[in-house]
Amino acid sequence: MFSDLTIVSAIDLLRKRKLSSLELIKNCLENIRKKNAQYNVVLSVVDEEVLLKEAGEADKTDFSLPLSGIPLIHKDLFSTANIRTTAGSKVLNSYSPVYDATVVRRLKEAGAIIVGKANEDAWGHGSSGENSDFGPTLNAYDKSRVAGGSSSGSAVAVALGMCLASTGTDTGGSIRVPAAFNNLVGLKPSYGRVSRYGIIAMASSLDSIGHITKTVADSALLLSVTAGKDPYDATTLDKKVPNYPQLLKRKDLKGIKIGVPPEYLNVGRKVTPGMDKKLEQITESSLQKFKMLGAEIVEVHLPYTEPALETYYVLVPSEVSSNLSRYDGVRYGNDRTNFGDEAKRRIMIGTYSLSSGYYDAYYKTAQKVRTLVCKDFEKAFMQADVIFAPVTPTPPPTIGEHTGNPLSLYLSDIYTVPINLAGLAALSLPAGFVDNLPVGIQLIGPQLSERKLFQIGKSYLQE
Amino acid sequence: MKSKVRYEPTIGLEIHCELRTNSKMFCGCPANHFGKTPNTQTCPVCLGLPGALPVPNRKAVEWTIMVGLALNSTINPESKFDRKHYFYPDLPKGYQISQYDEPLCFGGFLATSSGKVGITRVHLEEDTGKLQHTQLDGQKVSLVDFNRSGVALIEIVTDPDIHSASQAKEYSQKLQNIIRFLGVSDCDMEKGSMRLEANISWGLGLGYKVEVKNLNSFRFVEKAIDYELKRQKQILETGETPRQETRGWSEKTNTTMTQRYKETAADYRYFPEPDIPPMEFSKEFIARIRKTLPELPQTLVERLVKQLKVRGDYAEILVSDKNLLSFFEKALEIAGKSQIGADVLAGYLVNSKVDIAKTSPEIFISLLHKQKSEKVSDISLIDTWVKEALENFPDAVTDFKQGKTNAISALIGYVMKVSKGKADAVLARDMIEKSLKKS
């Protein structure tokens, strides 16, 4: 029940009094009760009494707010006042914030109800969901497979009907990968479009605050609430927020140029493994679909794709080592012995790359390559409106497939990390199934091109 | 001592001043923390809670630029904040937001009576919390107060251009005065809103320097440097090199004592603060700030001397104390209609030692009028008192001749006392000076 319900249709039903927020909340709680033990999706659920009261209050209104009575789940990196927020780490096992992240506050003010907090790779470190200190979240379509990460619980919660949509963070693919692996729509907004205030930082210069939904229309609706300048985040852009939901009218894609970089397909890569053959076929047929909708396909080149991955794995640990230094257990949280292996690995790599004598060779060089990656995209966007790419090189791996070989997991981030280095916008869309396992494709656009991505994505999904 | 090397006291100062902005450097908490109940002026940002982000205080940036301009520094057209990492319980994020390779201001100088002192840089950062080591339920504990955490702090670093303890003291006093004139910091050493550290050695080529902390008065700066130079000289004379270390001045023992050895530089792993976009300043912006600069002490002294004919040393004294100066200015305004000139007024104000905190300029002027009418200006009578003073205070006479010009105040004081305050102080001073120089 309600498993296909979108926010847009729920709002419509609520306003017509054909559905109540109470029914919605009860249904979400029912799905959590039934499935959470198996799938390990949410780490904290808000008190039922509180939820029913909030839903009851929403039902007394005329649902005039954009998200009145809509149940959402937040990734556990989002600070939620008086709701336990662990970052997926035992370090913050019993930490309860005193304040709401800006995005949490904006969503609440828009009428949304927080049902709970989603499992994730600890601190956002990982693309499979297996690095959670509370155990991996299982794929909604196959319990032997990973959910994708790091926003693992966020994706599976939506897929299993525990909420209508969820929030996530994307530092190198953490929204797009789990969305793709669970047949959902994942938005990584442009850097600076959505406030990071109150969201536990992974790598501050790359962290992007987005969400996972069932449709492009839902994604646009949520962004219209979360986007915009925040006086508490100096890196947010002071640019007007378009009314995204109203701009979704386009039917065909005539006049749209979609760039395809051969570097993202199977050509000439040295470091990273090639793409799964069946996934490649699905990617190809997705591309054909864009063509049929009237888009023009053009070749663009992104020669710094492989160095981008290497650069990412210098810059991210550097910032991680700095951002995690506040977790000393002096004022809140548990002490440092509670850090998991992946966090420790990144702290060590980052501490090394920022040390005097190594800084120039690692951090500084990586910053220079980052500029080259940005230029790659700038050039590509002179030829194409958006860039088409796969999200992952393979369908969801089996649980444990990458255990003991963290490098192989890093390499699978090849299609997602360059976008974060350049601060671009990207939308991952369901592309079909490989052996009954969901896979996705992504559309990458220049900074603040979310509107265009939504329009193209909506045509593609024929919503 | 080794040959070839030129031995000369070589001193650089690092001075921190807390800016008196309304709010802290990166959050909206009140910045005035002195005497407040611990941990009552905090928020997620200055407590370093998960997810909190810094937003720079515009006023603090502008004020730092003002300080740079007052010190003849160049303002960096592009500047940024950096993270400086170290672990300490009073540093809630595990790093301090500071400035590394692109400070707001660099270069410049401050003139002292024994030469210009070069300014290396002026940068902006955040203050830390404060540890309190105390007893709680009979147990020794260390508590942290985060009220000070995140307060805007400027650091002014000099080149190693200072060559004596007295020059260091003069530099510090002049710097304090300039910053107080700008009105951007209280520079109160007792309250800790001005903190001094000195790097002291007998020469740059000797391969060591000693950092001395805990210098919370100008007197201690002078004493600590003198002590430290003497200590290092004794070591150098045995052919050894003093250890590179951090020492603290001890008020009790009047010595410096080892705090920690600093043989290798600490690795702070500086990198650009990703939460704060880099800053850019246009020439117009800097010009606008320059226009807001008040008249600075040096210019004011020159104006008092040239326009108002105030004696040079009196002008220096007036300008060295912002309160005294404003008292003088008000008194001058009131006196304007009467016959008292600025030079005379300055003389009385400097010599009579009125308590300006307890007297209003109006009362001061009326007292002055009264005194003037009763004043003894009989040279022969004053001369008798001056002779008495010289006989009664032989130590003051000796001191004066050895260059301690302050000793004269004891002599003037005697004359004023025996005359029951009626002697013309300015006249008395002149006569004492003349006799001292004669004898």
C-alpha cells in the first residue's frame, strides 16, 4: 500500500481529503515495523505518539503548505533537534543535537513530518552502505546486494515505503549511487545551492545536500523548499531560487544537446575497471531513448576523468581528517577508539597529505588538478547542454564483495566524483534492470542548471 | 662567544588583541565575555557542534584592515582564512580558524624613538575557550569555559627589529594607543584583551630564539626581556647556544622559566578553510576604510605642538592616554572663552595630576581659575622652595642626572606641598629643570 505514492500525488489527495496525513504516517510506521529488522534502514524512529500528533495537526489544516503532512526521513548526518543523530558512527551513538540543520528546519516549516533517521556509511565514507557502524542496509530489490552509499538507508526507506522521500548528502556519489541501486531519482544539487548548515561535514568543499525521490517532479518540489541562500552557510549562493515544480512542462527534447564522454564508457581507461557489459547495453538504450525524444547526441571529452578520481581521494581524506578532529569525546559523543576502519583510514591519509613536506606534493597538486577537472567540464558545456553518464560501472555488488579491498570500492566512484570536484549539478535516474537489479544513469549540468536537469529528466521518465 | 657573528639584542613581538565587535568572529554570540557566567554565551558554531559552520564577521575584517592601514601595512587584495590544527580541550573544532599565507595585511612599520619597527603581518583569527583548573567535590578537575571561544582576535607580528627592552615596551605602548585610538579593541592587558609574546635572541644567525609568554603588563615585557637577554648572554659567553624553547615570565621570581622545548616546528597542517569563500578587496573598498581612520597619535602630537604650541613632551603624555586627551579637549573647549591657553592647560593637566576620573573638565577649569588668582608666581619665593627640594631629595637629583627625567616629579611635588598647592607648577618645573642642569 502506498508504495508507489509520490509527494505530488499525496499532496493532491490530501488537499482533496481523499487521504489523511495520519494514514500516511501509520503506513510508514507499519513498513518500518515490518521491514526494518531485515533491511536495517533506519537507525532512529521518532516516537509514534509524537508522529501521530503531528499528522493529526496536519490533518486539521487545509494542506496549503508545499509539504503539509508529508512523511520524510533524513540521512543521519542531518542535525535534528532532540532526535538522535549518529552519522552512522558509534562515536555519536548517543548524540542528540540541540538544533535543526537549515534544510531540516526549512522542510519542517514547509509542513513535512520527520519520521526517523536513515542508516548510512559512517560519516558518509563509502558507496555501498557497508561502512555503517550499525551494519549495512540491504538493497530493496535483493537482500544479498548492497543498497549503495553512503545515503543507503535514505534510498531503501523510500523504496520500501517508510517515507515518501528522503534527504541525503552527496560528496562523491552518495545520493546518486543508492538512488540508482534502488530504482529511484537522486538529486545532487550544485555546490552552494542548498545550505550545509547543521549537516555533519564529510569534505566541506564537495558536500552537496540533496534528496532521493520516486519522481523528478517530487525532486523539483523538494529542491524548491531546500534551495537558497542561508546566512548560516557562507558558501551558499545568493541566487534566486526558480519555482522548479512549475518549470516542468517540456514534453520533447528538441534542441537539447546531450554530451557523451567516451572517457565514461569503455575507452582507454588505465586505472579503473571497465563497465559491466549488460549495464553498458542498458546505458546505450537509455541514450537511444534521449535520441528518440528529439535530443541531439554530441561527443564531449573529459580527459581528466581518471586523475579526478585520484584527486578526489587526496582532497576528501584531507578535509575529512580536519572535519573529524572535533570528535574527541571531550564535550559530546564517545572517544576516538569508536572510529571505524574506513574513518581511521581517511584520517591517516588526510593527516599525511596535509603534513608539511607532503602538502605540496599531495594537497596542493590535487587542488591544481581540481581546476583542470573544472575546465574539462567548462569546455564540454560549450558543446552540450548536459552530459550523459552511467552512475556506477556495475549493478549493486553483493554484500562483502569489496570487503578487504577498499581500493576497488574507491575505483567504482569514477563516474560520480568528478561532478563533485567541479561543484556541478547532477540528477540520477532509473535506467532499468540488470538481472533484476536496478541501475541508473545520470544527467550532469553546469552550476545552477537543476531546472534544465529536471525538464530533461522528466521527459526521459515520461512522468 | 663565537667570533664573526655580531651580537645584538634581537627581539620580535607577537601581539594579540581581541576586537570589541558586538558579536564573535564566526557566529552571532556576544563577544564581550569578561566576567560572564561560564558557557552562557555559546552556540553550535563556537562550541564546534557537529554540522555548525562559520560565517565571518564583516566588521572584524574591516577593523583588521583599519589596524593595518594605521600601521602603514599593505592590504592584501585577496585574502582567505585557513585552518590551523592542534588538539587542546579549549579548541572545540580541533582547529583554529586563522590566516596562514594570505593575511589581511602585510608589511608596514611603527616608529619608536629608537627607530622604525617593521610589521611583518596583521591577521585575523578566532580566540579559544578558557581552561579553569579547579576543585570540584574534592577532586582536581579542569573545566572549559567557551564564552571566549570564537571571539575575533587580531595578531600583529613584528620583524625582529627591536633591539632593547625599552624599545619593546615603547612599541607595545604605542601599538596599544593606536588601536585604542581606532576604537577597535580595549587592549586591556589585565583582562587579557591584549596579549604579548616576545621572541628574544642575541642575533638572527645564532640558530636559536626563545619565545617568552605570560607578559601581561608593559613592565613585565621590559623586565622579562632584560632578564632573558642577560640569561642568554651568560650561556653564550660559555660558548654554548641557548636552547630553542618557550619560556614563561614569572611575576613571583622575576625570572623566565621553561614551559616547553620547541626543537622542531609544530605541524599545524594548515589548509584553506573550505567553509569560508576567499575574500577580495577592491581599491575603492580599502579607500573607504582609510577615510574612516581617526587622527592617529603621531599626527595628533604634531598638531598639538605646531598649532596649539603645547610642549612636545606634554603633547606625548596627553596623546598616550585617550581619556586624558579627551579631558584635555573638553577642558580646552570650556577654557576657550577665558584667558587660559592650550599650552598652559596642558602643563597644568600633566603636572597637577588631577584625577580625571573624579573631576569634570568644568570643575577643573574653575579650580584652575581659582588657583590662578591665588597662585604664587613670585620667583624668589619659588626659588627658595626649589632649593629646599633639591636639598631634601638628593636621590632624585642623582637620578635625574643619570637620565631618569621622571625623578623631577618628586621635586615638583615637594614644591607644591610646601606651597600648599599655590606655587605656579609650570614655573616651578622650569626653575627646577634649570637648577638641575646648572648644578
